[in-house]
Amino acid sequence: VHFCVIMDGNTFPQPSGTSHPWSGAAWQSFVLRYNGYFQRADYETTDECRPLVFLLMTPTSAKTLFGGAAQFGTFLRAWAAAATARPHFVLMYAWNKSFVDALGVDSVSAYAIFPRKINGSFSELQQQQQQTWDEWTVVTDVVPIASTGWDPRDRAGGCNNPKCTQQPCEGPWWIQRPTPKQIVETVRAAVDWACGRPKQSRTRRALVYAWNENTEGGWLVPTLAEGNVRLDSLWKATGHLNGSWSCTSIHAMLPDTSQLPDDKTGGLAYMKALDKNFLQHHVTVDPEAPLRLELELAALDKEPSRSS
């Protein structure tokens, strides 16, 4: 079982009581904490043994937290220089090339692919995300993201975000619910895309949106209506590869601080990488747990799957 982190720009951890949060003792504490994570055998790395760090950061949040994109880029370079192993930074905001260039990140991806249609079909979203991955290659290296849906209408009646100025917060767009077969198809497409483009997707990994964003319309978690059908379909598809998939192991990233390093800072989304055997035998759901899960596929062709 492996883990990595998402640094969330909305709740990025900042020390209190200092005039400059990333200097002096605060900076040393930050570096030591993450070096401790990177040195763990269960921290998720690239094939080059670089620890994966996902950055859910927008230009606005970079300005709020660091003073701007240039300053945030300086922070990332300083962090990389001080780390025991140079992180592979993946910016989950791929639409602004100047922002990406200012940060100097290794790859780009996204939190989700947002359809620009009302009552659109899932096949239309699949086509959109394929086009989006291709467009991102002009920006830099790509970690493709596959969407399991988008429908935030459940949130329309009561958004609890004080910064939200529209209902629903995520906009008016939504798509029809996919079938389990379509879920498998879209995940497989992301894996094949990553594996088939070694010069454009060096990590050979893909993200899948999402584990339990049920009220946004994207999930893999078992539900009362569907049961385990989405997970079962993925398991069957990846459990009988026979050369049909170009990867051999599935990894789900799950923030579960009870089994990860002793740090409950709200700005971090801890992620565990779970192989397909774990998905088959050990997936349990606590509906009360404040989980935020993204699914990662390790596109590692010809590598034996890791056991949990």
C-alpha cells in the first residue's frame, strides 16, 4: 500500500505567527516533514524513483498564498533542492500555459474534466477528455485524467461555500450517468493514452475522477443504488489482462490519515495507492469519514501487480 500527497491550494498548510511562512524554522519543519514522507518505502514514486507530488493550485491561490506564480515557482524549486529526492510535481491546473511555465512543474493534469453541456451524454464527455489530453501536450508532459461523470445538481439547493456566487457552485452543466462498461472504457482509454505516449506522458500514470464525489456526479464507491458494480467491473477488466491492457496494476489514492503519517493538516489530501487485489478484497466504505479520493492508474506494462 503506497501513498502520496495532493497540496490543495484552497487549504494549503501555512504556519501561523510568522511574517514569512516559508522561512526560518517554519521552512525547516516543512522540509523535514516531507523528507520523512519521501524516504518511506510506501511513498508513491515515478519509475525514476522521484516522489509524486500533486499540486491542486490555481493562479489565484498561488497569488493568495505566495504572492504570485513566480514566487510559487521559487518555492517549488527551493523545495526540490532541499528534498532528499527531487519531487515530480504534477500541477492539477493545465489550462494556463504561462502559469505552468512560471512554476516549472514536471507534468500537468486536472481535478476533473468539466463538460460544457446540459444533459450531455457520457460518450460526449469521453470525446472531450480525449481531446483535452491531446491539447495539454502543447503545454508540457501530461498525466491524463479520466472522468466517471459530472452532475452537481444535488448541490444546487444549498452550497455551504461562502465564496460561492452561483447555484450550483460547479455551474449548470451535467451529463447522463455512465454505465459500468463506459467507466471501464474511459479508464482504459486513459491508461492506453499514457502508456502509448512515452514522450508526452513520462510518468505512465493516469488519474481517475473520482472515488466518492457523489454529489458532483463522479464516483467509484459502492452505493445503495448500484452496489459494487463499478469496482467489480474495473476488477474484472484488470484482473484478466491477457495482454489486452498495457498496464498491470491499478492504484487508488485515498486520504486516510489514520493509517498514514501522523499529520492531520487540513491542506493535505493523503493518498494511498491500492493495487487491484486490494480493490477486490479490501475496499470498505465509511460514509461518515471525510474522505476525498482520487483514483490513480499506474501504467506499468509488464510489471507484476503489487500486493496489499
